[in-house]
Amino acid sequence: MEYEKRPNNVSFIPHKRAILKYFLYLILYLNIYTIISDGLHSQILYLEITAEIDISEGLKDTLNFRSEFPNLKQLQSETDSLSFKFQKLGYIESELVELQRKNDSVFAASYQLGNRWEEIRIHYSPQDFSISELKNISEEVEDDYFMLPLPQVEFALEYLNSLLTERGDPFAKIQLVNIERLDSKVLTADLKSTQNNFRTIDKIVIKGYEKFPVSFLKYYSELNKGKIFNRKKVIEQNDLLNNLGFVKTIKTPEALFRKDTTELYLYLEKRNNNLFDGILGFATNEETNKIEFNGYLNLELNNNLNFGEQLLVNYKSDGREQQNFRVRTVMPYIFKSPFGVSLELKIFKRDSTFSTTDQQAKIHYQVNPNSNVYVGYKSYESSNLLDEVLVGVVEDYKSRYLLAGASFTKLQAQNFFPVKTRLSIDSEIGSREKMGAKEDQFRLLGNVRHIFNLNDRNSIYLNTEGSILSSDTYLVNELFRFGGINSIRGFSENSIDASLYTVLNTEYRFIIGPTTYVHSIIDFAYFENQVLTLKEELYSFGFGFGLQTDAGIFRLNIANGISNEQNFKFSNTKIHLSLSSRF
């Protein structure tokens, strides 16, 4: 076979040019098509709706009707959703009859609405829901049926389904069946519930912080095995753990439903919650006209052993040989029970006058995450350090008391002011012994504080505390001591002795930004000193600010204290500095 050979002088260039020409035309046509297409798609489309009855503007507002759309797809979606909206309003037979294009930008949708029913009578089984439960959604409830306006049916069914879920059946379903006409305005139906086996929490698995003290799950958040599974409540109980300070939740709890068991997974992370707090104060000595320094150091160690334990060490000094030392330890949920134990030691020394040692032991019971009650035992032992005994003023004595008290604390999600509300009351009943003679005594201490949040930036803080000592006779070294940054500001720490006192602290607070706030200081106090037969009122005015730094929260308070017997003096102004740092 012979092959025909192409002459060597034949060129393929004209064919290549033709192909290139066609390719350029194709690109040009595609660009023109894209421009035209984009123009068409960017055109605003309008929708008009009609029915066999007049659709008023009020009805359109109820339907939340949209009339403008960027494209045809969204317009068609709106026409479909309108049918469901009509049905929720009582036009249960409504349907879209026709969608017609009137011109390039206007479409008309025609609906057949039919009769409008106003109410529905729903027959139910008393075994599924109680009358009291149904009265939360219906104003007319009988032994076997209840009435609902048609627009409220969807909400009511969701509510009833949530009741079944809260009872421990996360897969429960309810629906209306056998829907019929009762008259021209009322429908009738049967309420059918599909309930599976109730679920209880059979196992709790902690992820992230495996050494978390599980007693806090059982007694603090009340999240433990055997409880009915309720997803909403589980989330709330899980979030309560954030209030402990030494742990935070990092993920929403998850549940694994097996055939016969339910496993709950909690995702936690340990937080460092140790606290170092220091205050430095200085003022001018009225007698020497020299600057005197005072302040305190406060150290809290929390959950370092993964038992939820707390160790507190506190030291105060006012610069005039007045010293106060305190150490306290708290061990919650002893032997995995709801009871905890706290031990405390206080030592107070006033120059060369006297020293007092206070020891106490308490047994606590956690009522709920916010409330705590306790009973205990307390002893005082005081020594006269003077060379001579001041009878009826400063004497050696010993006191023994039985304790009882309660507290309530509510927290809030605020960095500067995490405690929103706190109430506490403490009572001590016992006797004092001095020089071989006993005398019955009673002590009562109370505290109430609350933050009124006006908005995100402005708030008003009120704190009131008071104490009373009831006795036939009184000694200086057994009186209450108050004054300073933690009671009435503008006075030296623990410089005021009282057998009865009450203090009211007020602040108007303004949060400038995430790291700064300012506040006013207006304090009032009234006290009585039975040893000196003294009754007096105290006032304090000033201002302060707080600043979040890398080291912690820095606070500065400037206040001036006055009394009925003493006018304002600038030299009485007290400046208090503090730095609270968590590590």
C-alpha cells in the first residue's frame, strides 16, 4: 500500500488562525452573556398577593410579608412560606393557586384561603398531662380537653413536648391527629404522644479534668447518677460549676444513648484560683505629724490538692503596733458526704494593752449551690499585757460559745464584681469567765450586700453589716473592732471598739472600659461602747477606682472620715491601695 505524501510547501498557519479567531469569539460571547445575566439577576423583583378575600395591611404585617426580592428563587420561597403562615393564623385549607408574572419585575401570587378557624378543642389523656400543666398554655381546661387559639397551637405543642423531655424522655413526640370540624369557627383534634422509655443518667464521664472532686457534682451542682435525664437542666447544672472558681466548662455536655443506658460526658478544665491580695494605706499621725503606714496581706490557696479545699492566711497591721493574724482551712464534703469542716485561728494584739486568741470549728451543710448552714464551737482567750489590771476595762478572760449560722451567695458574670448578692447571719451563745466568775453572753453578727445593675456600665452597690454583744458587763478586749477599707472607709483598720455597731457602705460604680472602673464612697456608721458609755455616728466620703493589670486588679480608695464630735480635716484623709492577683 502506498501513502500519499503532502507537499513540503503546504502550511497549516491559516487553520491555526481560524481556530484562534473562533476562540476569541467564544470568549466575547461568554462575557456578553455574563454581563446580561448579572444584569438580570441584579434586578429587584416585586411580589403582590391576592386571595378571595381582601388581604389588609394589618394582615400583611402579621404575616411579616416581604414584597421585594433580589432574585426569583427567594421570591418563590416566600410564596411557599406564606401558605404555612396562613395556616398558623387559622386558614388551614390555604394553598397557592397561581404564581403569575405580570411584567419583567412584578409577580402576582393568588391564594385560596378558605374558612378561618379561630380555636381548636384538643382532647388529651390525663395520664400524659395534668390540668395544672395545661393551664399554663390554655385558659379553658376540662377533664378531657382544653381549648387553644389557632395561632398558639405550635407554641403549645412545643411546651408540652418539653414537659415530656423534662421527665426523662428525650425522644418523646406529640402530634395532633383526627382533626375535624366542630363548627364554622372551631376545630377538634386528639393529642397523641409517642413516649419511649424514660432515661436516667447511668454514668458520668469527665473529660479534661479527670481529677475533679466528684462530690461537687453530687452536692453542689446536684448532677449525679440516677437522676432523670433532662438536657436543659443538665446544661444549667453544668454551668454552675463555673461558680466554683477552680474549674471551668469548656464544652456543652453530651449524652450517649445506648439501648438500656445513658452516659453523660462533661468537658471541664482546671483553673488556677489562688489569690494574693494586699493593701497599703498611709495617713498623717495627728500627734507626731508623721506619715504612718498600715495594710494587710491576704493569701488564699484553693483546690491545689484536687479536693476543693481552701487555706486562707491573713495578716493586718495598722502601723501603731496593732496586729491581726488569721488562718483558716475549709475541707468540703468530708468522706464524700454533704458535710464539710472548717477550722480557724485568730490572734489580735493591741500594742502593749492586750492580746486575744480566737479559735473555732464548724460543721457545714450545703443546702443548695447558693446556700450553706453550719453549727460549731468557738472559744476566746484574752490576756492583759499591762503591768496593772484595769478592773472593768481590760482583764484576763475566757469565753466559750456554741455557734449557728447560715449564708446565701449569688454570683454574676462580672470580672470586677463577681458577687451580686450575699446574705449571712451568725449567732454565738455562751458564757465568759473572769476571775472565777461566769457570765452568760450572746453575740449576733449579720451582713447583707447587693449590686443593683442599672445597665452594663452603671450600678449601685449597697453593703450593710452589724454586730451586737449582749452581756451584763463589758470589757474593752472583748468588744467588736471595726473601721478601715473592709468596713467604714476613712478610718484606721480596727480602730473603733464597739459593743454594738452597724455600717452602711454605698457606691455608685461606673465601668469605663473592660479594664477600668470608678466609684464614689459614701459610708455611714453608728456604734455604742458600753465600757465608755459612748454613742456616736460616723460618716465617710470619698472616691476610688479599679484597674485590671497583668498582675491583677489594682484598687485605690481615698476617703475622709468624720464624726459628730469631729469636723472635717484634710489630715484625716486615708488612702488605701490594694492589688488582688490570682495565680
